[in-house]
Amino acid sequence: MSATFRHMLVPYNGTSGSQKAFKKAVALAQLTKSKITVLTCLEERSTFGLFKTKTNKQDFDNEHKLVTQEHAKLKKYSDQHRVSPGFKIIKSNVASHKILEFAENNNVDLVILGKKKFVTRFEKTYYHSTIEDISKSFQGAVLILN
């Protein structure tokens, strides 16, 4: 089969939806020989409004370590399926902006996203949807898994 998609991007945050998206990307890569990049965005948090503290850096370093461990588990899964994805961790204030920027700068032609199984009314009202932002703004193909 010829490569329908050359570069797939899987935004990964550790939820069951992003795990499902990763597994789907691995399955597609087996068929199409496409490149996969797993991108995890870690939010920069400030205490007291604008100021960053040593605690913020320690929290970020701890999160980075946890994400690296999670990426190692994904690598093990992909190795079992003879697929070799790339892994990237970046800092972000709004994940969807960084995901779109990465996709544009790296010639991504398919973004694979997994939905959370349960979203509260509060979350729908007060938090922006990364999936909605990407599906509205990305110029390539978007695969959204339930």
C-alpha cells in the first residue's frame, strides 16, 4: 500500500482517548509506512499571576519525568508492532496552538486525536476544547476517535 499519509501527529496527554489515538496511529503506520510523532504539551503554570517560582520549575521537571516514563511505555508498545515513532515534549500555554504550530512546521498531514469518554457540563462551558480548536484550524486531515 502506498503512503496515504507521510507524517501523523498524535497529541498525547495520557488519557484513554490519547492512548487509543496512539494505538490507531501505530496500526495505520504499519499499513502505510508513515512517520509518527507523539507530542505532549506541558502547561507552564505561574503562581501569583505573572511570577514563576522554583516550585513551578520543580513541578514542571516532575511532570516532564512522568511524561518521559509514559513515552517509554508507548515506545515499548510500538516496538512490539515494528513501528518507530518520534517523541517530543514541549512547554505550552494553550496546547492546541502548539500542536498546530508543530504540525505546520513539520509537514504533518494527519492529526489523530482521541476524545475523553466523559466530559462534564462545567468542562464544556469553561474550558476550550483542544479537539475543536485543531479540527477548525488544521489544514490537513484530522481523525477523531471516540
